[in-house]
Amino acid sequence: MAEVIPTVFVKEGDDFRLRFEKVLGFSNFVQIDFMDGKFVKNKSISLDEIPFLRQFPAKFEAHLMVEDPESWIEDLSKKGFYRVIFHYEAVKDNEDIKVIAGTIRRYGMNPIIAINPETSVEKILPVLDVVKHVLFMGVKPGEEHQELDGKVLDKVRELKKLKPNAVAQIDGGLNLENASKISDAGCDFVNSGSLIAESDSPRATYMKVQSLVDDLSEDDGWE
């Protein structure tokens, strides 16, 4: 079973508030994407444009598609984020990854390590004693409207076999046809960006996708 997390993906200059308001009010969790124009080619809005998030009922995770994730942590905490996703490819050194995860926890948030489609599970095994939550990119980061790389589902299965207590999340490529396959692979969370936000009824689409991946009724998966 998996929990669907709507994603707020906006490029620099786009109307953040419009997309943000589309995904409020019907999900327990919301992801907000940040891009620096270096780690990925696109650039997102700045943290200054984000409201104080604890005024809303949802819990928020920040997906950092940036080269220097550590420099964002303090400001993310001030904005009221609950979880911080940073990329293995932006850090690469296992000891540095552990340091960043520890810093995120010291600021009262939970760390998630993300890996791109080309990065193997073996690369992150040395840090899973510190970061038990892994976000698998189902597509190349930084763009919407891409097709899911099916090989990523095999990586989820591999993680669950090697580390049964690990938390697995997929971001990118979700649609109504593959939602159940993503859940069956062992994902605990799955992100949905354009599928929900660009639909005529974001709430109805969210409910449809959630029904396909099965609602979590006992454990919301948050640390």
C-alpha cells in the first residue's frame, strides 16, 4: 500500500500560489520542489515566496534539486517543513551525506535521500543506517510530463529485499495506468505532480490515484 503526495512543481516566474492552492485541503502531505538551475537546468521560485507552512493542515516535504543542499536546511526549518529530500548525486560522499542527514534532524526535520534513475541502490547502502527513507526518481529530475522508467521499480524491490524496514518513495512518471504497479513494487509513498495539479478536478484525481495505490489506514509512514 502507498500514500499519494501531491507535488508543487513551478519554475521561476510561474504562479506558485495558484498551483499551491490546487493541492491544499485534500491530502495529508504535500511536496514542494526547489531547483537552483545548476543541479538541474531549470530554476524554481525562491524560499522567500513560500508561506509559513505550519499554518496549513498538511505536512510538507522539500525536494531539493540543488547542488548545495546543506545551505538550505536552516531556512527550510524556519518555513515549517517536516521532511527534506536531498540528492545523492549532489553530495556523493557518504560521510557528507550522514552529516547533512544529522543537520536536518537537528533542525527538527526528517531526512530523505534521493537517487536518480541511473544511480544504483548499492551506492546508498552505506548510508541507510542513518537515512532509512529513499526517494527513487522515476524520471530525470527537473522536468514534468516524463514517462516512468520501469527499471526504477526493480530498484524499489531490491531496496525492500536488502532493507525490509526502509521507506521507499517514487517521484515522477505516475499515471492512472501504472499507479498500482508502483504500489505493488513496495512503495510506501508516491508523488504526483502534473497528473493532479493540471487535472480539471485535482481533488477527484487525487482520490482516484489514491484508490489505485491503496490508502494507508494504520501507519502514515512519517518519522
